[in-house]
Amino acid sequence: MPFGNNPVVPKKKRISVEFLVTQLREKVRMQVQACAAPGACMQRYLTEADLHRPGLALTGYTHLYAWERVQILGNTECEYLANLPEEEQKKAFGYLTAFDIPVMFVTHGNNLPPALLQMAEDGKIPVFTTHMETVKFMYMLRDFLEDQFALQTIVHGAMVDVYGIGVLITGKAGIGKSEIALDLVERGHRLVADDVVTLTKKNNVLMAAATDMNKHFMEVRGLGIIDIMSMFGIRAVRYQKRLEVLLELYLWDELTEVDRTGLDKKRESLLDVSVPIIRLPITPGKNITVIAEVIAMNYLLNNYGYDSAKAFQERIKTRIAQKKKTGNSDPRRAVDYFEGDVE
């Protein structure tokens, strides 16, 4: 395992409802309006990304009520309450307000009766409304919360966007990771992070980014710290990139077994996400930058359904079958006729 034993921790352990609402308005660009107890938002906190629709709790069954989650009241819940007499409405809504709920969102343009909003106000439970459809609202809200509570860790390496493929270059200290990343940037690719790379697991995808301290900066041994964005421009950097390929560099050893065909696809598990890994031996004269570009292009080819190693294997199998059939094992030229192209 070349990535060390850095701890895996949540990005955040909790967020306030005030922070949630502000980010939904400013970052996610949702239109949400406060209906009750907006002043209690600073004292209300969320600790998980899961959401809850309290339909069953409104009927009085609260044995398994997940009250600590964000509560979503959509068409079903609002229609149920609207069809109850006023006293029954209060009784049903009281099953919810008996708990220390962090926040409620009423979706699809629905509105709660004033008496129920007063119950939320008295219980200091923030209530917000939105015209967004329930399913869409829950999808966007869950995506934001999953990002806030996502697991993350730190690895040592250089993260580069090569032809749109996120390549994390790893290896022991001093092997040349930063120099390769610098060469890739000079060739038009984009630096994500150097030396310290944060990996965040979101929706079973690993997103790589720099820390707030080292973004855009790179250390080149013997030269020192350089600012990639100031030197190469905004085109040379990006804030985040999905991790798609691991490139592990190691010093050549004649006793080390090296993959020669690429048929044996190796993978590494990071935060329980399986990522393809290429283990590349370093020898004098090797152009690792070009190899890194080829790795990215080969990954693209594989995604489009073409595997060059398997294609070559099939060609060998076909030739062996022809040899068995004809008995002719002489190698043939790739071109049958040179068309007079003689130098």
C-alpha cells in the first residue's frame, strides 16, 4: 500500500441548519423561504446526510421515527394533514413537534396551516418552504449533504488532469512525482494538487483536490516552491478532479516481475472504491510524461470498449489457429505491396 495510513474521517461531523440554508440559497441556488422559527437555525445541527419523510409518524407510529434527520413534507404528508379536522391536524403534527427536529422543508409549493406553523415556532423547529418538486429537492439536498459528510483522507502524490482523465502519481519521496506533473502541465495538462492530495468519497466516486494551503503551488526539489497558476495561467490548474487512474512509480529491480502485456488489470482500494493502478518501473531514459499521457489515452480507449491488449491476444490466437490449419508459421509482412515507395 503506497498511500500510507492516514486516517479516514468525515469532511464535517456536523453542520448548522443556518449553514445549510445559506448554502442551499447561495451555492445550490434553491429558493427556500422561512415559515417558522428562523432564529433557531443557529442552534440546530445536522449530523448525517439521510433524509426522512414522516408520513408514518404523522399517524402516531413514532417507534422508529428518524427525527434527527432533515424532515421532508411533500404532497402526501400535506394532503394527509389538509384532510384532517383542525384538532386532528394539531394532534398529528404534535407527534412530530414532540421531538427535537433539526429542520423541516415543505416542498412542491405546499403550505402548512398557521396553527401548525405556530406549533413549530413554539417548539423552536425551523420550517422552510420551496416550490421545487419533492423528488428533485430531495435529490439536490441529499447530494449537498453527502458532500458535507463525505469520508475523506489525505495521500502523498501529484494529481493531474491528463486529457480529462484524473491521474494520481504516487511513489516514494524523491522519485520525481512533482517533476512529472510539472512536465505534464508544460505540455498543456492541468494540475489539481501536488504533494498533499485530499481524496473525498462521494457517491462511490473519489474526488481529488488540493488543500487550502497548497492549491496551485508545487515543490520542485533544488528549485523550491513555484506557483503554477501565476506561471502558466488559469488553464494549467483546476480545483477538483475525479480520480480514475493510479500511477505508482518505483525504482527498477531486475528481480521485480513487470507486467508486459496489460492483460492482468490490477486495482487498488481507496476508501472502499476500486481504482485501476499502473505500477511503472523507473529506469534511466524513460519518458514518464509521455507514458502518463498514453496511460490516460489507453484508459479512454478502454472506456469506449477497445482493449488493445485483448485485441493483440486475439490476433495471436487467430495466427496460432491458422498455423495449425495450414502448417505455415512464417511471419508475414504487415504490408503486402509497397506501391513503389522506395528510398
